[in-house]
Amino acid sequence: MGRLVPAVTRALDILELFLDGDGTLSAPDIVRKLQLPRTTVHELVTTLAARQYIVPVPGQPGRYRLGVRPYQLGARYAEQLDLAAEGQQVARTVAETCDETVHVAILEGTDVIYIAKVDSTHAVRMVSAAGRRLPAHCTSVGKMLLASLPEPELTARIPDDAELAAMTPNSITEPAALREALAEIRARGIAVESRESNPDVSCVAAPVRDRTGQVVAALSISVPMIRWSDERRAELEQLAAKGAADLSERLGHRSVA
């Protein structure tokens, strides 16, 4: 992890002060609460106001309230919460159909974060949790999401000389091999991972699209190897694709016939 940037930390400290009280503050209030130099506060307040993170309070000279920018960021965050809520409902339906563990995940950097999860009822099942983060190249959801990136963005995230960590002996560790796998995933529209993140589990995944057609998440079904076979994989691929399509429809995506 890189070092914290003091100026950014102070600016965020100022914004978080507006969460308390009546939601308005003056520069002297900020100086007193944060014990910062007056000049520093003046510069930060001026910058935040210029970017519409805070705005002057009408009729109260020298006082500020939150501006439109925090609202816009909050609205975008709410959209992600909607994805998680809708994903949980669809994952539950898919899990009830196949009685295997179902995840919905998003891509962050070179990792995936699971935002929804429904467990299998079998005694032997995959153990995981919503909020868990894993290397994208080791998972079916991650490979599905990486395969959906434009080539320049994929290269920026995973350069040709990148070192890919292995979670099991079956994990892909060479960028060139990963790109071959991603090309196949693009062609098929389905990702398969065989014991690459867990030596006892295989997974299939399909893409989830928003109303613009952009891939924003992936839905996967994870199966212990004792219940895995070519026939079962084919069944689960179809079910994952249907579940992902249902979730996409909930997000406003309309597939072209």
C-alpha cells in the first residue's frame, strides 16, 4: 500500500465534518475542529468550493454546506448497492435451482470483490463470503470480467510482464496464457475455472450487463469436484448464463434478438 497524501486526507476530514451538527461549517469552525493552520484550511475550502464539493450557504456569509458532487458520488454508490441487492435475489433463485453456491462479483483493479452470495445446502460446499477479494485471473468471475475489458484497459491492468500470483497449482501465472484463456472466454461468452482458486472446487461464470450493454459484474456457480463432470458443467453453464441474463434485465439491459 502506498503512503497517504496529507492534503487529500485533510480535504476528506473537512468533508466528513459536515456529517455532524446542522450540516454547515465556517472556516474558523474547521480550524477549531481539525486543529489545522488557517491558511491550510482556507486553501482547502477554496479548492473544495471550486470543485462543488461544498457551496456557500445562502444568507449566511462565510458558512458552507455540502455541494452537488458528494450527492453525485453517493448516487453512484447507491447504484452499486442496487446491483448487490438485485444480485442477491437472482443468486438466490439460481442457487435454489442447482443447489450449488452462487456468487455475483465486480472487478476492482486486478481483483474481484464478491458483492452477493448464496450458499449450497449440501454438507460439502464452497466456503466463502460476500465482500471477499480474490485475484481476478484465478476465478471464473474474474476471468469473465477481464475478458470483457477493452484490450488497452486489459493491458494497463495486466501488462505482458506482470507477475500473476498462484492460488493453486492450476492457477494461470503467465500473462500470455491468461490472454489465450480470455480470448476463448470472449468467443464462448462463458468462463470456466477448474481448481484455479481452490483445489477442490470448479466454477462457471457469465457476464452481467447494465442498460448500456456494458459488463458490470459476473455471476458464477461453484461446485465441489465430487459433484463436477462434463455433463454437470454444461448444465451449470446454461444456468449461469440464464441467471446473468436475468440480472442484466433487472439492471435495464435489453438483449438484441
